[in-house]
Amino acid sequence: MPAIPAPGAPEPAPWPVWLTDERWSQLWQLLAAHDAPPHPYASETDARDLILALLYVSLTGGDWSGLPASAPPAPRVRAAAAHWQQLGLLDRMSAVLGLELFHP
């Protein structure tokens, strides 16, 4: 029988990493302030999925082919990472997360 989550507990992500709403809010504000259109994402949810994919690769040390099936396609994640790296946002996101996001 699956465990019942505690009230207010975060919902699990479709892969084994997730962001708290507070941490996501910080990242979203950073993107809103420094990533002018055109964006590599279509919506806030899409941006969150791209960042979760980057976080997953950074935490596992894996490569793009190891992304979970529910993640955005690897070429989109790479393109978003390159875009954010060019803007200096990967370093800023890394500071918010307390770990280095990298663009393999």
C-alpha cells in the first residue's frame, strides 16, 4: 500500500528530483528578471521541467541520454542550458540551488 503524503508535502516530480515551491519561486523570479524573450521554454511549467532536467544531470553526473523518460527531450535541455549559460544565468541558478549546474 502506498504511503499517504503528509498535508502540505510536495508532490513528487515525474523523476527523482524536485524543487520546493519556495526554491522554484526564486528561480522563476531570476528567469523573469534576466531572460528576455524569446525563451527556451513555452511556460513556467516547461521552464521548471528544463531546470529539473539540468538538476538531474548535475546531481547524477550522467549524460543527456540518461534523462528520465518524463524529462524534456535532451536537445531542448542542452539548448536551454547553453542559452542560460550565455546569459550568465546558470551560475545564478547554481547559487540559488547551492550546487553547480553544469552544461555537459
